[in-house]
Amino acid sequence: MPEARTSTPRERYRTQVRAEIKEHAWEQIATAGASALSLNAIAKRMGMSGPALYRYFDGRDELITELIRDAYRSQADAFRAAAEAGADLAALAHALRAWALDDPQRYFLILGTPVPGYRAPDDITEIAAETMAVIVDACAALPPGPAPEGAAGAFDAHLETHRQWAGGRPAPSAALRRALSFWSRLHGVLSLELAGQFTGMGFDPALLYAAELEDLLGP
């Protein structure tokens, strides 16, 4: 059996420098947002020339892609770890909030305002789909409720032929609707909380989040 290849000192140095560049990028994003990300400014902070930094990242879009990929990977890993530990839908909701509060800038990079002129590669969409797959599976595991009527029933029927976003999961359309409601409503509360929209309103956002979750878990 061949021995595992070990990295060379040059490769380890390159990995270290790339990690440092990303740290400075996160600092810039926290201060001015992703749209203001500047490789030249990062190079200056690191005592490098602009052309020297471009040996590690081809440009701003590649750096943003790495940051987004890291963020989605972090979120997917958090959801997968919770699911492997036996988390139900409620526990997944708490894992989502803990992940978001741990690093709001990471959260907003992937779930906030899109970066103008940037388009993420397909592999990032695939990583994001891992998180949704965990949610769909958790929703499918819940007892089915009564057949919905009105708009909910119409949306269930719509999802029968519009389910490609669910990654081929064989879940009933009611479970898909619940997964979408889980994702959109809880992210709505989180986005407003992290953006400071509840500041000064005099209530605890954690209790609002819990109330929304309770409503989602109802019959």
C-alpha cells in the first residue's frame, strides 16, 4: 500500500498564507461588507505587494468564492453533525441559530445581500444543498398532518412538479413545504436579529425565534 503523500514546506507555507489572507478578508467584510473587498488593501496589511498576493488568489472573485465555500461548508457540517447526533427538527433549528450567532458576518456573506457582479460556482450550490437535505429529511420524519386546503394545498400540488431544489429526496410535498417554511421563517427572524432590527424594540429575539419554531412544529 503506497504511503500517504505529505505536503512540502512550500505547500504548507502557501496554505498558511492563504489562510492569513482569508482572515484579513473577513476583517474587511466585517468593516465594510463583501462588495468593498480589496486584495490590494489586504496585501498592504500583510506587508506584501499586490502582484505578490495574486500568486495566492487569482482575483477578488476567487477569494470571495473561497470564503463562501468555507461558510457553506461550516453550515453544512454543523447540520450534519447535529443530524448524526440524532437531532430532530427543533434541535436543527437551535443548531442553525447557534451557527448564525457564532459569526454574523459569515452568515450574511451567504444569506445576506448578494455581492454585485459575483456568481458562485456550481459546487457551492451542491454544498448548500447538503443543509437543505438534512432539513427535508427531518421534516419527512414528522407525523403527517391533515391534508391542507387553500393556498397551502395549492403550494403542495405545485411542489409535486417543482422539487428539484430538494436534491431528489423522496419526501412528500407537505414535508417539502414544511422544510421551506422552516428555512424561510427562521432565517427571516435571524436576519432581522443579526442586522440589529430588533434593537430597542424591548423584546428578546430568542423568544420570538422559539415562538416561530413552535408554530412551525405545530399540527
